[in-house]
Amino acid sequence: MTIGWRPGRGPGWALLVVVAVVMAAPVAVILWSITDPSTEVWRELWQTRLPGMIVDTVTLVTLVVTGTVIVGTGLAWLVSAYEFRGRRLLSWLLMTPIAIPGYVLGFVWLDTLQGPLGARAVRSIWLCAAVLVGSLYPYVYVFAWSAFREQSPRTVDVARSLGCSPFAAWWRVVVPMARPSIAAGAALVAMEVLTDVGTVRLFNVSTIADGVLRVWFGTGDRDAAAELAALLVVAAVSLIFVERALRGRARYTQAGARSATRARSVTGMRAAVVNVVGWGVLCIAVAVPVVRLVRWALRAQQLGQTETISGDLAFHVVSSLKVAGFATIACLVIGTTMVFIARERGRWGAALSRLASLGYAVPGPVVAIGVIVTLAAVDRREWWPGEVLLVGSLAGLVYAMVVRFLAIAHQGIGASVGKVTPAVVASARTLGAGRLRVATRVELPLARAGVIAAATLVAIDSLKELPVTLLLRPFGVEPLPVWVWQATSESLWVQASVPSLMIVAIGMPLVAALLWSVERGAEVVS
Amino acid sequence: MKTSTRTFLSATVLIGALVPAACGDDAAAPAEGGGQIVTVYTGRHYGIEAVFDEFTAATGIEVRFTTGKDPELRERLIAEGANTPADVLMTADAANVELAADAGVLAPVASETLDTAIPTELRSADGTWFALSRRARVIISSTERVDSPPMTYAAVGDPAWKGKLCLRPSTHPYTQSLVASLIAGEGEAAAEAMVASWVDNDPLFIDSDTDIYNAVAAGECDVAIANSYYLGRLQTEDPAFPVAITWPDQDGRGAHVNVSTAGITTNAPNPTGALRLLEWLATDGQKMFSDANFEFPADPSVEPADIVAAWGPFKGDTAVIVRLGEFQPAAVALLSRVGYE
């Protein structure tokens, strides 16, 4: 394989470059402002809020990443290493918080704890971190779980026979081998925390992402806001490097891999402890919030608040499905194309793919404004006849979602396709199958589980996405998060409960699909 | 092999092209039945639909609208430029509409109807925007625990209220506009000292006026600054709600008044329909528009709702309204300097 240009591969290169440029454009137009930095604003920020923002951001990311790694890895271990009644059900249910948006979990717990703790104590970075851990730990859990599933029980047996206690065997053998997966999950979590703008605002936590909006919308100074956003991108990129470094060149091969870790039966006191921990987390992250939401929703039903000024519940659900559906299809198509084209193009291919994934490291509102600026520039050229405009169209909204979430699809599909044994591909090629045929008939079917996992992750994320939806939804499309936002910004929890519950309800089958694919060996990150 | 690569590529390109095309069907659906349509971006969403329905019934002009926060809609309008579908921008505060006007996305309007109905201090000098209703940002206090509430914004900084004060965070336009009015009225140094004295009282920051009222009622704080109309909503549900309003600075500049506004966009596809809407809101629709949110009508000859009238007359600091946008960036910087959350 050669790196660089080769005649005959023109169309692939061209397509890859086009995709990368189209996907990176909205971020680039925002970051462009750094070329002309407004030092005055920067100095003022530095003297006032910026140090606090950095401290809050670092603290929050550290707390949430630590929390999700402990909770996610611990739970994954509980359900893979121990056999107890209800294990299978628990192992599935523990994945469900991923369907509950952080801003929903946030307002429910804010209101629930406001009484006992007081309005002041409840608005703290600690509780904010706890809420984010509750909604984000499944990212670590799912990776750790699939990593543990793939580990051979023999390694543990060997460690035990060498005198390790069960915990020592776990700590010194199992966890290190799962480290790449755990690090990948933690990196996703860190990215979500860096770009969160809904949850932090509820708890008065002033992060850099929050600062971007504060500066931009408070002063109308897009350049200063973009400089802050650039800081965020730098932070995200460094995080990716840290994650790669942590992972190192670790590639563990395993004897008799693919046979799930042998579970030890536990009974009595131990079984009780395992159950309390597992179901306890589930209570905090899912049961209590859902029960409260249901009670509010019943009240909403009594008050006749199960619809908005724009339409009834079905209308909002259809809007949400439409947006999430198109976004998922687009991410899959583009992601798959990129994977197959980029992998034959070495370092440059990888670099272009990463460029196309930049949007994942940028907060939603920044992506949204970048997309509006980009599309408005295209609209001004009037490339197509008539009154067709991209700004304010469903296509524009879907485009923004793809910019934001392409990274997830690309990573997942890439990792799963990469797992297909080269010998299989080589045999197919030897038998005369073309590249497309191999890709569609051999590699993609083999990587099916991974593709489905990627699709469900994108669907769940675009279902929950708030700022992009808010800024770009066209007339006649009102997805559920907008309804939640309109109600919560007035503290009308009762009104917010119905759309919140719907988001969770739509998310549940997606979670099931995700679990199904993970059980079938889907790789969710590369 | 080459062929297959090409097929693969053209297949993906085709699919890639189809997806947006499929999406495009819904884009910018044209008016049904060929009737006239006015498109509104509105940062205000209390009871707005009923008002628009009434307008449609009166004029036959359909209104379609999208809601959002003032600054986001402003930025969207700026980014869309010449291709905006919006005819009208409506905001819930004066500073954001002024910043939009500064960015050139609002067109000057000459209308005798508007100029007659809306007092001079409640519209921009160049006619780019008009206030449609007024509301006061007032001092509120518990009727159970506070006998002599602070009578001025400055008095909110009195150490007596240390640990007993609730304020809205600086991210919200209401806070920014209040501080902008203090800068305009008192000068930057005095305003900074005043806001710093609030911060010294270790306020509890709550990003919702409704929650601020509830916090005062629940004893989380005794004194707070909030908009008057929320009390209207709360009193509708519970006439004995234990929070009272104090009109601040009645011996000085008066209570900080902000406005809900509307302006016609520079690139409005339907400027005549937009003007009809604005004129209707300023006249026939005035009372309905203001009452929907317990606000004071912009036209002083129109009576406010009974519940609002019961709070009594007050002196409002209206002179400064048209300059709130000018001082907003300074207000945001000031809030940062004094460490206001």
C-alpha cells in the first residue's frame, strides 16, 4: 500500500476531500476568526471569567470522567463476573440512561432535591457532575461490558492460580486488558461534558462551552465567542491525543477469545450487595426520574397540557423521528463511504476523516451558527433555481446533525469493519470480487452489528440534541427537545414532562438495538 | 476493479444527493391556498398564538412563526442575511432588538399609525423597532418575613440582605438590560459599585423568574429582583401568594422598564403584510397582546389587565429604553468584572 496520490484513485480522493470540506466548513467559518484575534476581548475575559471557566470545565470533566469510569466499569464487571438472579435484565437496563437527556435528568433532580437540600446547595458543580455521571456512564459501561465479554476466562483463571484474589485478578489483569475500551468510552464522555450547554446552565456551572454562548449572545461579539470555541476545540483535540496515548499501541490478543468471561455464582450477602449496587444506580439514573416524569405527565394530562401551540404529541413525535431518521441515514451513508475510501489512503485519508469529524468537538450552538453562516453563503450564490433555500430547511438541520455526529458513525463503522479478518477480504478478492462487491457482500455484512450500533448511537444523540434543533428547525418541524426547552426555560416541569417521557420512550427500542448489536460483537469505537 | 470502484463511488454520491433532496421537500413550504403569509421570528412565546389567530381572523393574513431565544434569533437573522424567510423579528427585550438593528437586519418603517400609538421613548428613533408592551423589573420580597423591603436597586446591596438575596444569572438578557439601564442612568462607576454590593450579599442565582418567586415564597431568600408579570401568573393560580412587589427608585429614575418589541426585517419577503401585523398589534391587538402576559400596554391609553392594575401606578425609567442595546456590551463586561455569576 502506498501513501499519497496514485493515478486511477482520483474519484475517491475527490469525494473524500469534498466530504471533509463540507463537514468541516461550519466549524472552520467559526474558527476562522482566530486569524484576526480581538486581543482586547481576550484580555478582558482572561482578567475576569476565563480562569473560572477553565477551572469549572477542568473540574467538571475530571469529576464526570472519573465518576463514569468507576460507575461504568464497576457495573460492567458486576454483570459480567457474577451470576445472580436478574443479572441479564439488569445488564440490559443499566444501558437505558443513555436514552435520557442530561438536561431532563438535570431538571428532575434539581426539582427533587431542591426541597431537602435547599435551592442554594442544589446548584453545585458536584450535583451537576453527579447528574452527568448518571446520564453518561452508559458510554463507559457499554464499552467495558463488551470488552469484558470478549475476554477469555482463562486469563482470570491463570491469574487466580498464581495466587491473585478475585479483585486482584480483576484489577491487574481484566481492567488493563479492557483499558483501550474504557479509555474510548471516557473520551466520549469527556467530549459530551465539554460541549454540554443544557445541564451546566441548570446548575449554575460556568464552563467554557457556556461561556461561548454567554459572550456571543450577551454581546453579539461572534469573534470573541469563536475564540473561546477554538479553545474548546483545542481542549478536545488534546483529549483525543491523551486517549490515544493512554491506549498506546495496546492490542491484546487472547487465547480462545470470544467466549464470554465465566461468571461466578453469588448468593446470600454478596448477591444482595451486587443487587443493591446495580439496582441502586438504576433507581437514581432511571427509576426515580421516570416516576417523577410520569406523575408530572399525569398532571399535564389533567390540565390538558399534552400539546403545544404548534401541534399535538403525534406531530412532535413525527418531527423528532423525521430529523433523527434522516440524520442517522445520512451519517451511515457518509460514514461508511468515508471508512472505505479513507482506509486505502493512509495518513492523508485518516487526516481527512478526522477533519470531517471535527464537529463532534464543538458545542451544538456553535455548530448551528456555523451551519447557518455556511448555508447562507451557499444560498446567496443561487446555484439552483426557484425559492429553494438551505437555511431553515430540513436538509439544513440534518446537515448540522451530521456535522455534529458523523464522528460517532465513522468511528463505530471503522472499528467494526477493521475487525473483519484481512484473510476473508483477501480470499474474496482472489476469487475475483471487486472492491465494491467485497465491501457490500463481505465486509459490511460481517460488520453488521457494528453498523447497527453506530446507527443507534447517532439516532439517540440526534433525538436528544437541543441547541442545533432549536436554532435550525424549519417551519412545521418541532422536535421534542424544543418543547422540553420551552417548558423548562420557564420552570414549567409539568409541561416538560410529556415530551421528556416521549424522548425516553423512543430511545428505549434504540437502546435495545444497541445492546443486541453489542452482544453480537459490535465495536463502538476504533 | 476500476469499474467497481467507480460504481461504488457513484452509488454513494447518488445516495448522498438523494438524502438532502428528500429532505428538501419540506423546506420552506409555500403558503397554502395562495393566501398571504407573514413569517415571524419571536423571542416571546406567551399566548402569542391566540394573538396571531385573532390577527388572521381580522385581516385574513396567515402568520407562521418560529420561537427561540432573542439572541439566537438575532444571530440567525444576521446569518441568513438577504435570504431570510422572516418578515418580522419580535423580541422580549429592547437590547437584543437594538443589536439586531445595529447589524442592519431591521428596516426603518414610517407609519403614522405606529408613531401615533407608540410613545416616542418606546420606539427607536429611526423606526427600526417598536415596543408593543412594557414590563417592570422590580424588587420583590416575602410578605411573611420582610416588613421594610429595599426601596431602591442600590438598597438591594445593603448588607442587611446578605445571604437573603436571589438574583437571575448574568447570562440572561433581563439581568443584562437592568445593568445596562443602571450604567446609562448612574454612570459606569456607580453602576459597578452597586452591582458589586449585590454580589457582596452572596446572592443565590436562579435562572428562572418563576423559580425566584417560588424561592422567596419558600423562604430560600427574602428579597429578589424579578419581572412584575410573573406575579400576575402566580396570583392567578393563588391569590394569596406570599410575595409582594416594590416599585424601585420611585423618588429617582423609576423602576427599570423593558419592552417586548417588533421590527420589520430588511429583507422581508412580505413587508406590507409585516406592517399590517405591527400596526394591528399596536392598535386593535394591543390589549390582547399585553394581557396575555400580564404586561403594561405600550400605548398608555390602553388599560392593563385588572390583576396588573391592582398593583397600582408606578414611575418607570422609560427614557433609557432606546439606549439599552448601546450599553448592553458594557453591562456584560461589568457583570464579569464584579464576579456576578
